[in-house]
Amino acid sequence: MFIHNLKYTVKILFKNKVLIFWMFAFPIILGIFFHMAFENIEKDEALQVFDIAVIDNKEYQNQTIYQETFKELSDKKNKDQLFHIHYVNKKEAEQLLEDNEIEGYVLFNKQEPQIVIKENGMEQTILQFVMDEIKQNKRMIEDLTKKQIEDEIQQGNYNFNVQQIVHDILQKLNNQEVSLKDTSSSHLSYMQIEYYTLIAMACMYGGMLGLTAINNQLANMSAKGKRVSVSPNKKGILVLSSALGSYLVSLVGLAILLIFLKFGLNVEFGSQWLYIIILSLVGDLAGISMGIFIASVFRVSEQAKTGINIAISMFFSVLSGMMGVTLKYVIDKNIPIVNLINPNNLITDGFYALYYYNTFNRYIRDICCLGIFIIVCLFISFRALRREQYDYI
Amino acid sequence: MIIFSTVFKILNKLKGNLILYTVILLAITLFNTTSGNMNHYEATKPDILIVNKDQNNEITKGFVSYLKEQAILKDIDINDQEKVDDALFYRDISYVVYIPENFGDDLVNDKNPTIEYKSNGNEKCIFYPNVN
């Protein structure tokens, strides 16, 4: 009987076109839209070479250090190229600034460089930083050279090579630099979270399959349920096989979604495929459990149950960061307990932990919380379904 | 004529809404035009965290106060590594600077200390530590 009911549950669910659309096609369509909308959002973070202007006047011609530095920083062959420099006169520079062609221009007036900008921003701050840095280094080199020459003269040595002294000082300054070591993770794309919430949503939508399968067993929900109820079969076997059938169907949908995300949209999951599959299995089971819970606890019409399921899963999706990953972070940071009982967030967070963290602590915590969620849902459902009797339907 | 006067009656009934939307429109226009005007330079500062293991050194203190001038220090528990990593990932902070022990002394004694940093991949902000 178990196999028989399992087989027909799967068949009936696959023939339910509306459910199959929401379970199989909807997450994929949403994923495509996410991809279209967010593909370029992170490119904005890359530091692009930006345009500035330098007023090419007499004062500038005397500034060898600035000239050399600008030449270096605007060299197209240099991988650290920072600026694209227009050498123009003041009037042209003002026009360029007005037309937003450049971020700002540098004007040399009596030795001191001035920066003229139109609005504050990251590029303008970088320009200011570069100018300060050149000024500081210039002064440092000049002071040190002066001191060195004075020392030489004091020692009675008039036969020195200024070029050599400057060279030595530069060497010394370069050697003294504090070395920086970048220990950042290479997995920093926060847009991946959006796709993880999509998987979580698909898992929760799997709940609708569980809900439908259980409704088919309930005498007060459908004619099919009435017939099933009066049959001499054990209720437990019927319910379990229906639940398992819906689980299998939703796993097919989830597998298609995962394959599509990985190979169609190139979503990054990290490399721990075994853990990803375990998380998907557990996550999907959480969705099914929630569907069973709603089907058995709420005594309302089928449409109302579906509505409740969608409303709850959408609400959980929002909290887990589907409409902006910042919300997930804010909740994680301020009221973590909310995200620990939210199955959508636990699934999303599990994928995030596998993607970003090298350790498994967080992943294991998420799996455990999901396990507790599943046990609680199923326990309450079975309590509600046990020994159900109807005087009148 | 009936329709003509009715239009005004309706408008009169809806005057609350009309005034509300006009005021909102004007306020937004005003806000946009005033915020567009800029008359002083202000540096755009990234949000950062400093994990300092060299607390009692004057040079390190100087370095930290320099960083504080150039960036905004966020209030995040630096002892909880997970919170720091989360903050980086969700762009709450742009980078974390780890100052090693004996940083100040090593710097004076020409030992070339290494400062480790973690960034969130926002190149505009990474530019800061590199310049410094």
C-alpha cells in the first residue's frame, strides 16, 4: 500500500500543472530576472580609471616631480593606472568640469597645487589623497636631500653627487615602506545571497506539494479524501507515503533549479558539493514539513491554506534577504533569534556559510536549527492528524 | 454648467490631497536643488575596523589616530570574528586593518612589519590602505 500510494501521489502531483509551474518554472524565471537586474551591480565597486585635467601653465612646467608622477599614474601600460589626464588651459578645464567630462582639475599657482572639483565623491577624495601624498613625499625628499648636502659640506666634502644622494634617499624611503598583506576572502560577491534566497524560496514552495498531498488524505478537504478515509488502510502509512511522494517531486524541482543556477547563471556555491546536496535535502524537507503543518493544523479551505503557505514563505523570504541582502544582515546583527527560527534564512545562511566561510561551525548550526524546525512541524502535524473523526462533513 | 461647478465641488472635497501632493512635490524639488549646491570640499570616508594588537606604543597610536581621521571607525565587536567577516561581506565595513604586536617598535627598528588587512573587494575603498 505504501508503494502504491507513493506512486500515485507522485503521478497526481506531476499532473497538477499550476503547482508544477510554481514549483519548477517560477524560481527559474525569477532567477533569470535577478540575473538581468543584478548582473552589473557589483561592477560599480571596481575602481575605474577616471578623467582629470591638469592646467598646463608655466608653473606646472617647473614641477618636475608632479610631472613625472602624473605621467606614471596616467600611463596606459601601467597596471596601476589611475587617471586619464587632459592637459588643457584653465578655460577648457572649466568647460570640461561643467560638462562632467572630468572629476576635477589641478591648477598650479605659485608652486602650490590647487584642486578644483564640482562635487564631493570617492574619485575627488582619491585625487586629493594623491596630491597630498605627492606633496608629502616631495617635501620629505627635499628636506632629506638638503640635510644630506649640509652634512657633506660640514664634513668638508664639496665633491658630492646630488643625483646619487637623491637616488639613495629614494631607495631608503622605498625600503622603509610597511608591507601590506591582503588576507581577504576571494568569495565576496554578496549578490550570490539573492540566488540562495531563491533556492530557499523554492524549498518553501515545495510546501505546497506537501500541502496538496495531505489535503488529498483529509476527509474534510476533498471527495478523494473522503474515499481514502473510509478505506480500511492505515492512516499513518497513507500520510507518510503522501509526504514522501511530495518530497520526491519537490526534490526534482530543486535539482533542476540548482543545475540551472550553477550552469545557466554561473552562481557560485563554493566547492563543497556534498554539503550543498545535504543542505538542499534538509532544506526541502523543511519546506515540505511546513506544508504538512499548514495542511493539518489550519482548518480552512484549500485556497486559504495555499494562501497561508505563500504568505508565510514570502514573509520569510523577505527576512532572509530576497528583497535586499542588507535586511538579512541587519536582522542577523540585531535580532539573531528571528533568523534562527526562519527556515528560509537558515537555508540561505547555510549556502552563505559554505560559500564564504572556511569553517563548518555556522553550516552545522544552520542544519541543526533546520532539523529542529522539521521535527517541531512534523510532531505537531502528526498530533493533529491522529485519530481524526468526523460526525458530519 | 452643472458639470463645470461639480468639478470645483469635487476639487474642494479633495483639497487636502491636492495640498499634500503639491507640498511633497515642492519639498522634494527644493531638497534636490539645495543638496546640489556644494561650496566646500569634504572627503568621502570609508567605514573601517582596526584590530590593534600593539596598544601601548606611541607610533602605533599615531597611526591609529591618522586612520581615524581618514576613515569612519565602525562599532563592531572585533573579538567576534564571525561578526567582523559578516560586516565585510555585507559591506557594512570596507576593510579591517590588523596591526601586529610590536608594530611601532619594528617600524622604528627597520624591521618592516607587515600589516594584514581584509577588504570587501570594493576597489575604491581598498585604494585607501594602499595609499596610506
